[in-house]
Amino acid sequence: MRRKVCAGSLPRWLAMGSLVLSLAWGCAAMGPSNPSDLPVGVVDPQRILAETVKGKRLSDTLNAFMKDRQTLVELEQKELRKLESELMAQSTVLSQEARDRKEEQFREKMAGYQQKVADLNREVQEKQRELQNEFRLQVQKVVTDVAAERGLGLVLEYGVNSGTLFYEAGLDISTDVIQALDQGSREVSTP
């Protein structure tokens, strides 16, 4: 069975095919012709955290925050131990009713303590997330700047659970990122 082709549909079909081919060639020309031609860099966020002024400040701030919360927990623990030892010392001389009241007070204090510990832990985790997110955004901006300066098309993270199992040492831009972050810290801190 032969198909009848209209004179007007053939050029439209050819034009559409040409458009698709030119788009495909254009897209291919935009990216590297070989995946190994893609310039890649690697950063180690743990190293950046440990070696930058801002990273050290973040760690110090978080440690001070946790220390304050730990002090509160230790004061509560001390009070609970004191109540427990009083209860044990008085348990032989108290009536059953008085002992039951003291035990109930102790249980209520213990429940309050456990709730306070859970609240403080949540507070510490929220503060840690907040500080880390703020730091991560600063690092991300610097990594973007360093990558642009070096003409990198991709920057991978190296570290635990990062997915990067191996890289050549020459791809590591962590030192440049650390220097740029510290340079930014000096510019901000100097009046």
C-alpha cells in the first residue's frame, strides 16, 4: 500500500527532523565530548571544619552551648541523688504513707529530669543543625567561587557517607577553600 504524501507535509517533516538534529548537536556541543574531559574537584568538609577559623568558631560555640546544657543536667542529677539518698535513709523511720509520698515525689522529679534531658538534647541538636547549615552555606559559596576560578564543572564531597571512594590528590580543592574562607574571616573581623 502506497502512502500519498502531500507536497506541503514533506518540507515540514524535513524541517522538524533538522530542528531535532540541530538541537541534539547543540546539546552535545554544550557539554564535554568525553566524560573524562569534565573538570572535577573534591572537597573534604571535615577538614574544612577542623582547619578554618569559622569552623573552629562553630565547634567552640557548639561546645560552649553543650557545656552549659550539661551543667544544668548535672545540677538536676545531683539534686536527684540527694533526694534518693534521703529517701533511702528515711525509709525505715517513715510510715508507709509518708514513704509512698516521698517515693511519688521522687518519681515526679525523675520524670521531670528525664523530660528536661530530652528537651536539652533536642535543643543541642537544633543548635548544631542551625550552626552547621549556616557554615555549610558559607562553604558552598566559597566552593562555588573556587570552582569558577579553576574552571571546574563538578565538585564532589569526600568523607564518611559521601559516596566518593577515591580521588587523585590533585583534584582536592580543600586547601583553596580553607584559605578563601579564612581570608573572608579576616576581612569580616578587621574593622
